[in-house]
Amino acid sequence: MWLAFASGLAPAATSADDDYLVGPGDLLRIAVFGYPDLAGDVRVSQTGNITFPLIGSVPVSGLSARQIETKLSSQLAAGRFIKESQVTVLVTEYQSQRVAVMGEVTNPGQYALQGSRRVLNLLADAGGIVTATAGDQAILIRADGTSTTLDVVAMLAGATDQNPRVAAGDTINVPKAPQFYIYGEVNRPGVYRLERGMTVTQAISAGGGLTRRGSERGLVVKRHSGSAAEIRVKVKGSDALQPNDILLVKESWF
């Protein structure tokens, strides 16, 4: 259907994106040029603060790395510790902003955002989509409960509108592919993946083709209507199947 994803796109430690806002649990590596005694790793507390030498407690939650650099430099100058300091802040562990990736991916779970990321980045972090069982759509559920259905085929082809940016608290779900059932006079009756736009003729081919006694005349599909009642629909080879259709291939009369 489509190619598997490559994984491991993001390094373990990198300069934080300007879009990434620090939060509780993140680990920061801070250095002040010319002052090695002030260098070190500092974890953001659950209250959103860090403790920095000479200054003490500094609120940093909701700030980017660049904003933290400016804030520390200003407070060092305001306290008359260092008049003009060059502060560097790197985020080395991303813990505060997480996105859940669920469904038909290799490694479902919670994944930390590392700067500005899109749906495809998170799918790659989760080891990629399991192509044998996954459908060709993904559902992005925002932290506020709103959801969007995304076309994975178009996403992989580079459609940015199908590959939106994600934010903390979002959930990406990759549902299973729809299926159809085929039985009767085909060589391999059973349950099969329903590909996009799959016709009755293509479904018969997926089922190994007709037996010697099989016929494409009088094909019938059992289908559940919106009221959940099962209906029987006569179909021809060019008709498209629907999810959970049951295709019956009858024996030829001749």
C-alpha cells in the first residue's frame, strides 16, 4: 500500500526549537561564557522553576530556550553579578510536552515533543505504521477534544495540510484497515483488507480468483445498513465494496 516509515529522526540532545516551550521535568544544560563554575544541568521543577547559582529560583515554564537565556542574562546583570553575560541554554531532555501515538504503529505510547513537530515525525518516533494492518487514515485528537481525520497516503506524498503540527496533550490514532469477507466459489475464502476504492472484481482476485465452478453472475453482498439491519445487495464486478461487506460468489449454473 505505502512504504514503511524510517525511525530515529531526532537526536537525543539538541538545541531547542524556538517554538518549544519549556515545562516541568525538562532538563536544561546552561552555560555562561567565561564562567565555567556556573555551567551545569538543571531540571525544571514541578512548579516550573529552576535554581541557578547567584540568582536562586527562576520561573522558566512556558519560555523558550532563547527567552530563558535572555532572562538569566538580565537577572545576572540586575544583581550586579555579571554586567554583560553570554548565556547558552540547551534542552537535553524533553519531558513536559508529550503526545500519545496509538493504534496500528510499531511502538504505541507517549512521546516527548522535541521542538516543533508534525504528525509524520511522531509516527516515525513510534516506529512507523504497521502497513499490514493499518488503514490509510489517521485521526489527530487535540487536547481540547476536537479531532481531524488525516489522509496518510497524501501525507506521505508531501501534503502539508494532511501533516499538521502537533502540540502537548494531542493524541494520534492509526485505526485498523477496513476489511471485507468473501466466501463461496473462490479459491481462498476468508477475511481480507479492503483497499481504497476496491471493486468486486479486485476482491475476487484477492480471494484467489474463481474456482472452476465459480461465476461472476449473480454476485451478492450482505451489508449492514445505517440501522444495523443486514441487507442483501446485487453487485457487479465494477461496483466498489464497503467496509465489512460479505461477498458471496455463487456456483455457475452451466
